[in-house]
Amino acid sequence: MNFLKRERGTLEAALPSLDATLAGLSLADMEKPGNPAIGIFRDVGGSGLLIPKEYGGAGLSPLEAMRVQFAIASRAPSLAIATTMHHFSVATIVEMVAMKLGSGFEWMLLEAIAKQKLLVASGFAEGRSGASIMASFLHVEKSQDGDSFVLTGSKKPCSLAHSMDLLTASMIVEGRKGGTELAVAIIPAQTPGIVRRPFWTNPILAGAESDEVYLDKVEIEEKLVSYLGSPGELDALQSRGFLWFELLISASYLGMAAGLVERVLTRGKGSAAERSQLGIEIFGALCALEGIAHAMTNQDPEEGRDELGRALFVRYAVQNAIENTAALATELLGGMAYIGTSEPSYLYAASHCLVFHPPGRFSAFPALAKYLEGEPLVI
């Protein structure tokens, strides 16, 4: 079958045997808390996919990473969401190294993640409406001896809450040259004071481990903090981080819809015109994401806001494609498939969750309209 052939081929090249292993597991088993998929992803070296080869990773391009997430999501939706959050954190660190931001230990951190197969949970603000991705949820104090920081705050939901080895989180600290400065803390998951609390009660995407992570006066050494500079000076880093997030999260949810389409094709449901229409929707959205991935690879740092604007238009086009595709595919699979197994209804519901990731399209429309008219993009 040509459908999904290229994307699964990219996944096979990046992580040999993972696709076959996921195909051999039931969707129900992979979508529940404590599922085996996250451990399998770790074992095959998935944590290093976005880390440059010079630091021990696979060095995937944005295009390759997007295809991998799409392919994984067609098999295991929760794994795709959980690993998107890991990749988002890792990509932010990679961008910090590329832009020569931080404190200089970041490349060693990347090596450790790749070689030790560590999973990184995101404590950035991608889940908070109206917030920059670098907005902090942490209350930060200096320790009594002044050699470390004491962190308190709650991140919810936080994917990989139970499987994470590290937690990344942005924080506002006293600047090295006065004023305040933005910093990123790298927090080992076993640090005393880190508490996991139940939060995600919906069975849809429950396998992503998106529970609450509460930091109760967690103390970390200053060497685990990367100083980035003034928040107003970090537009390029924030734009790149946001681009990575929108690319990978959109590909993941589109992959879930593709999983529904695959079931239509393998069962020979619908007419040739209806099956072709499903392909039109999926491949049209996929090619739009490929365009964003290509632009990220060749991006001029000064064009970050323009690329981000285009990425948001594509993200909402993907949402439209998911809505159209999932509805038609579920209808074509028929009532008996809906009654006989939970898979069609599960994939239908899971694929629609892209709408819940900020910025929602209705809140973004005014800014996007102004952007089309020539004003700078402000989300």
C-alpha cells in the first residue's frame, strides 16, 4: 500500500523495528496509563532523534522528524503526543546551542540524553493560553547559601509525568547584569520535592501520562540552569521553539486521522471517489506541513515571525483536514465497525484534540488577519 509508505519508511530508517513492534500491539493497550509504548520508544533510542550526530543523536531534520511523528501517531496516538513534548524540549536545547545561548553545559546534556536514552518532559508553557512558550510557572528563590535555586510551582498537564528522566522549565531569575533574566532549569526527575498528582481523567490520550507535576521547594544547583538573557531578546529562540511545537503536534494529530483512513483502505470501504477524497485531505495537509519543515531547515533567523505566521495558518488547515477526514472515514467504516470495536471512535476523538492546544484558532484569528494586512504577528 502506498498510503503511509514514505512516512513509515522514514520511521523505519530512524528507529528500525519500532513500527513493526507498535503494529503488533493493540491500540487499547498502548493508550492506557502505564502502557509499554513509551518504554519501547526509549529502548530503541528514540530520545536522541533530534539531537545532532556530533552529540550522539540521529540528527533528524524537521522534515524527517515530522514524518516520524506522523507515522508513530498512526499506530500509537498517546506515544506521539508524549514524544512530541520530549522533542519540543530537546529541540529548544538544540536551538540554544546553535544560537550560542545558555551556560555552556547544554551540549553535554544533549550527549547524556542521546547516550543514556533519557526522556525529557516539557515544563514550558505550550499548554497555557495566552502565554509565551518561555513563560514560567515557577516561583524561584535563591537558597540560603546562594549556590542553588529553590523552585515551587505546578505544571499541568505535563506529558511523560511518570516516565521522565528530566524536566525542563523556564524561570525568571535575577539577572547577571541587573534586572531580570530568563533561564531554563534542567531538573532531574528524582530530585526531592517533585510530586506527581493525578490530573488527566479522560481515557482519550491517557497513555501520554499527562498528569500534574508539582515542585515543592525543589532545590537545584546553579550549574543546572542555563541563563538566556532578557526575555525581550529571545524572539528568535521562542519563534523556533514554537515552530517545532506546531510542526510536530500538527503532524501527530494528522497521523491519528491517517490511522482511520488506513482502516478504510484496508477494508475496502467506500467508493473510489470517497477513498480518493480521504487521500486528498491527508496528503494536502501533509504537504503543507512539509513546506513548513523545509522552511525551518532553510530559515533566516530574521524571518522567524513570518515562518511562525505561516505555520499557524498551516496548523489550522490541518485541523480542518482532520475534521473532514475523520468524519468521512468513520462514516465509511460503518456502524458495525463502530459497535464492534472502540478503535474508530477512539481515533476520531483523539485526532480532534489538536483544537485544544493554544493558540486556539478563534483567539488567533484577529492577530492572523492583521498579519495578512502587513502588521507584525503578535500571538
